[in-house]
Amino acid sequence: MNTMYYKVKDKGPLILAIKDMEDQVFGAFVTEPFKPRPSYYGTGECFLWKSLSDSKSDKSSILSSQPLVKFYNWTGRNEYVILSEHDYLAIGGGEGKIGLWVDSDLQSGHSTRCDTFDNDTLSSTPEFECMGFELWGLMN
């Protein structure tokens, strides 16, 4: 986790993508770099997302009229956008639920519906193991 914080400290907005052991791909867009902080931060421009395509099917195509990604925008119900400490990263919250949570090793996490984004569970199951974890910094 600390290495990730160091590598993104001067980056612009970030796209986080996680692939779980069931090949579900999901993540978040955040408007500022992750950094260890004891309180929530982030803006209403942040969102969670998950892939709707079935990676095991040849029927998924960018030419399909069906959306390939579902986005969960900020609801405005609370300000619990990003909470990142040395032992975890959390995006979204409220009522004791977290939209997307990942441990300090970036190997496991969980996803549940939260008030911040009113999202579905992003992963195949609420508890997941990360098969892939990618983070892209965008230009400011």
C-alpha cells in the first residue's frame, strides 16, 4: 500500500481496475491521488464502476447495443468518498457499509452497497480475492 501511495503521489485523477478470481472487473475513478489520511476526502466527481461484459462469452462486443460498463455516481447523501490509510483503501461508505475496500497487500477486499454511490456489489461475491490490480494516472 505504501508503495502505491508513493507512486501516485504526484499523479492527476486515477482509474482503479480490479479483477477478481471469478473474472469480474470493477473499480473506481477518483479525482485526486490516494494518500494516507485519517479522514475521508475526494469530490462528487468520483465514481465506482463494474464491467457488465461476460469475459467467457464471445458475444460481448464493442459493437453491441448493450452497455459494457455500469457506473455508480456520487449520490450526494454523504461525503464518504475516499478513505485511505496504511492498512487499507476504502471508496464509498455510510451505514457501516463500504462500496469498495482493499487490504494493504492489495490481494483481497470486499464490496457492498453504500450510501455514497448507491452501488451494487461490484465483485462476483461481497468478499473477493484480487487476481489483478491496476491503477492508471491521468494527465491533469
